[in-house]
Amino acid sequence: MAKRRIDTMEENRARLISAARKAFAARGFAAASMDELTADVGLTRGALYHNFGDKKGLLAAVVAQIDGEMAARAKEAGAAAGDDWEGLLAESEAYIEMALDPEVQRIVLLDGPAFLGDPSQWPSQNACLQVTKHMIAGLVSERVLKPVDVEAAARLLSGAALNAALWVAASDDPRSALPKAVDAFRLMAAGLLAEQR
């Protein structure tokens, strides 16, 4: 019996996240009605509050889900690159390019920071930072990168990619901002290389 209740709670949570994701992408966080959202999935506001605490808690869950998908897409881009250095750049560039995706743009890069605060403090961003630190540590030990403090380099590269994506998402013309952001990111990152490529 307890297992059934847990399954139902997980199903309700997933349904609320799915409905919120659609509503936030279509109307934005501020304009999305929690009454409409819960009614669309046949639940009450009580279910929302029970699962997420409040509307911001629901936004945080949606952002975490999308951010996880973004990390997976970036990882795929990195895996397709020729070597570890190009993989690191490809992951960062893929993250920046996702600023053109309307759902990512609206929910993660515009509404997320506006309502949840500094993205560098989000758990999902900290998970990405740990991956970047690991990659940089390997590149430093292989002498692909100059002997640089791993944490400092990881924080600066992660921050640069995040801020580039935020800039692209908020710009009046994201498609023209994107190549500028990617070019500047590559030039800046290249300063870490032990030898210029």
C-alpha cells in the first residue's frame, strides 16, 4: 500500500513538472496560473504545495529538469569532439548555443535568474562545475593547459559560458549575438593553453 502511495506522489510530481514546463515556456513564470496548471492535470493547489512548497519551488524543479537535459546535450557535444580540449570547448559552446532554444531561453536563462536568483548557486550549475573541474584537472596534468589553479579556471570558464548564454538569451537579436559570444569564449579559453593551437 505504501509503495502505491509513493508511486502516486511521484506521478503527481512528474505531471505537475510537465504541466509547469509547458505553461512557463508558453506564458512565462509570472503569467502562468497555478490554478489553471493544476486543473489541467486534474490536481489541486494542495498537491502543488505538498510537492514543491510554492510556485518558486515548482520553477526550481522545472529549471533543474531542463538544466539536466542541457548538461546531457552538452556532454554529447563534448564526446563527439576530437580530443579533451576540444571536448571542453564543445560542451561550453553547446551550452551557449542552447540559449537559442525558446524553452531554455525563457525558463532557464530569463525567468530562472529573475525568480530563483544567481544561477551559479543552483545545484545543477554546481554539478556542471564539478565536471568542468575534473576536465581541467586532466588537461593540466596532461600539460595541455598551463599550470593553473583548477578550481579558479573551472569557475571562470563555467561562469563565462553561463554569462554568454544569459547575454545571448537576453539580447535583442540572439542569433547575431551567438557567434560573437562563442568566438569571444574560444579566444578567452585559449589563453589557458600551454601551446597555441
